[in-house]
Amino acid sequence: MDGEMTNLCVKIPKPVRKQIQDRQDARGCTVDVYMNWMIETFFRMEDRIMKLEQSEQTDVKTFSFQVPTELVDPFKEYLRKRHLKQREFFLDCIQRAIAEDAEPKTTEEQ
């Protein structure tokens, strides 16, 4: 967190606030540290996704794997209900895994 700081005040649903509080507590950091980490992570993920979408075929790799047959139909239904494409779903999963690897510092580490 370099540079001048400012406040951002927004109203969010109570269940979302509870999720934020739970995750912040689990990481042992302040709400400021957690929210800064979450926003910065979102921006990095969004930038990566935009770059992937704009890249040419030479800038992408193909992942291929097998899935048990009994998971195919429920997975397709999951995607249909959420209006997602498989590519979007797996890119999000990959980005989340990378983001979790860059978790915010705990209060003790500061």
C-alpha cells in the first residue's frame, strides 16, 4: 500500500459483509489490509483475463483433461444456470487459485 490513502464507503448486503469478516478473520488481518488485497487481486485478475481475451492464438495454451461421465451433465447444467462458458469457468478457477497463493499478510507479518 504505497502512496496517499483515501476512504471508500459503500453499502453491501449483510451476508456479503459477513463473508468478508469471516475471511478477514481467518487470515488474521485488518479489514483495510483484506479489502486492499481483495481489490488489488481483482484488478490483477481482470487485467489477466483481458489480456487473454485480446491475445492471439500463439499467446494461449490448451488444457485438456478427462472428466468422469457422471459429472458432465451436472457441470453443463451449472454452466447453463449461470450463463457461463467452460472457458470462463476454468479461467476463473485458475485465477482464484493464483490469487489464493498471493494471500494478504497477517497482522503478525506486518
